[in-house]
Amino acid sequence: MVKCVSILGSTGSIGRQSLDIVKHLGIGVAALTAGKSVERMAEQCREFRPRLAVMATEEAAAALAEKTSDLPMDVEWGEAGLLHAASMEEADCVITAVVGMLGLKPTLEAIRRKKRIGLANKETLVCAGELVMAEAKQYGAEIVPVDSEHSAIFQCLMGAEEKREIRRLILTCSGGPFFGKSAEELKSVTKADALRHPNWKMGPKITIDCATLMNKGLEVIEAMRLYGLPVEQVDVLIHRQSIVHSMVEFVDGAVMAQLGTPDMRLPIQLAMTYPERKECVVDRLDLTRCAALTFTKPDTDSFPCLALARECAKAGGNVCAAMNGANEAAVGLFLEDKIAFPDIYRLVKSAVDRISFVQDPDLEKILTTDRLARQSVLESM
């Protein structure tokens, strides 16, 4: 079990639940980082007493410093602060709970310091998975997934010695708030509709990604990178109950599944305690009280983002980075009520088609692709 953590994105949903587990297990906190939520960050700093707190902007950092001037704590801001939080010597684990490409550089920094990475930032592997996994191997850093689906696969693969034993990974998906709707019906849905996830309480960006099924597309790519498998060996099934978090089918026909209540604190805790298991604060699953467990294939005609993600995964190179950057920009526009729900796919597809292909991108090329894809979305509104 880890002894001390840095949590990148501590005021968000995953960050707050990570702190629940930190408190439950009595783990130390080296650093906390946040965007602009000064009040919530001040409360967290008073409770968990990190040595370092980082805010996104200089103004937010100044406000936090004023509110916590009596604490023995440094306050920093921006990318430099994030990199410092990810590399602190006393932290043996870094929970990457920031959203989007913001998590890439700090994750690489933590890997180079040989930290355990509790990975909740899927964009890191989507955009630069080959680079990240190569560095993790080079430096001997552990990557333990925090996403419920990838944690489920991680658990199902405990004891599987060789990749050749795996026939396929099966990611489950709730289907989001618009399950069963046609493409025509989706033209009139609102932001409020899209943010009404049936099973999980998450931040707005990931909730919209669940509504478009782009989140599952990102997870398909993430699974490829984490487990070194081609996209053809990663499938998706709609499972409305969110009880089976994912499955692995082996070559002999056996299927292993991880079941549990839909509570992110279980995979978060495992990332901190692995290879041990500890008592957790989550509700226990009572199979006698569950509804029937159902599984259906996703409708990629009405929800084309999932199919687009698979196409990008097959293309490789910098294409996934382009798709991810464009998606972040398009979701941002939707959350600002500047585009309609179907426009998310339209803008992402357009950006992917316009980006110049790079076969083996380095970090600079990945970041450039991300910037150009976002720019393309704004130009195509």
C-alpha cells in the first residue's frame, strides 16, 4: 500500500473521492492541485495538510495563499506547479484526476520519478499512449488504472501470465442518458438532458462524453495502450445497470468479470492498496436485490463517436491526439450552449480529417496536433 500521495485535480469528482479513500486508509498527502475552486481547495488543505497546493492561475493561487496563510504550505500555480506536485519526493503515488491534455506532462514527470500512477486521466494514454507506456517500462513506474472499466480489466487479468491467453477485452457502458434515442431525436436534446447521467456522478466533460459514447471510444484506445492489444481485441457492450464494470474473455472460452456497486471509490482504493485489498467504504453489492443484468451492442449509427474513435485507433500516429483535442474543444462549446449535441461529432470528424498525419509523433508533435485540432473546431463552428 502506498504511504503518501499527490492528487492532481483534488477538487473534482475523482479527486474528492480519492480524498475520501486517503482519509479512510490514513494515507499522507504531499500535494493537492485544482483549477479555480479556491474555497473548496482551502477546505481540503486545512483538512489534509499538504506541503504543496497548486492552482491553475496566478490569481487563484494568490487567493488561496491569502486564505491559508496560517498553514505551513507552499502555494504555486500553472504547469510548473503541476509538475512540482507530480515529482515531490515524499509522494510514492500520483493520482492523475485532472481532465484532458493537462494531465500528460505531469504524468510523464511522475513516471520519470518512478512513482505509481493512479491513472484517471484517460486522455494521457489516448493521445500519447505509446510514449507513456514506453517511459513507464523504461523507468519502472507502475500504472494502475482508476477508471472503473480499466480497473475491472486490471483485476480480471491478475494471474494471466501472457497476452496470448486473452481473446478479447469487453468494456461495458451504461449507454448514457440517451440510450435508445435515434439520430433524429438527438438533434433536439439539451445540455441539461446530456448532463443527466443515469448511474454515475461525474464532472461535466466526462458526462457529455458518456452521452455521445466518445468516453467509451477513448476507453477503447486507453485499453489498447494499457494492455498492448490491437483495437480488434477490444469490444464494447451496453450494460445499463453498471454492475459488471468490464470483462475479459480468454482463449479457452472462460469469461472473467468484475462486479460491484457503481462507486468510483473502489477502483481508486485499489490503485492505492494494490497488490493488497483493504476494507472499503463503498456499499456492498447484493445480487439478490439487483435488477436483471442486460447486455446489448452499441448503436454506432446514432452515436458515431464510438465508431470514429475505433477508426482513429486503427489509423494510429497522431490521429487519436487530433480526435481527443477536437472533442475537448467541441464539448466545451456544447457546454457553453454554442453548438447542438450532434455538432460535437461533426466538428470532431472534420478536425480529424483536416489534420496532417504523423506516423511516429514525439511529445512536441502530439501537443502541436492537439492545438491544431482545437483550432480547427473553432474555425468550423
